[in-house]
Amino acid sequence: MEYVGSVPDEVTIHEAKTHLSRLVRRAHAGEEIVIRRGRVPMAKLVRYDAAAVPRSPGRLRGQIEIAPDFDDVGEELGDLFGLGR
């Protein structure tokens, strides 16, 4: 099992079960490991990165304005797409 450049290393399911702790350490270090059954890729083991900051809906409320004519297509573009006025 050797990782070369940006090509993911491939291991069999049996190798993955036998060396799971080692493979998890490698994935945590940034490697991608493909787990295959025979010659068929079945899964990819990659590093898990949790979202840094939970999203907060409405944080920018009152700070962004959308122009009243935002949805206006304009005559020329409307004609091109058949959006008659």
C-alpha cells in the first residue's frame, strides 16, 4: 500500500479490515484511499472536516439590498428567450 502523488491508493476490503486504524490515520493526514472488492472500487476513505462555524440564517438581514428591477429581463434579452413583455 503506497500512496503516489494525487492518485488515491487502492486496497481490498480484506486489507481495509486488517489495517483500518492505519488507513484512518493516513486519511486523516489527507490521503484518499479507495476500497475495492476485487477490481471494482466500492468506497473511498477520506478525511472528515466538520464545518468550521455553524451557519446562522439571517445574519446579513438589513445589510443586503436587491434592486427593484432585479428580475427585469430587458427587451432585447426577453426577445432572445421568447419572454414577451
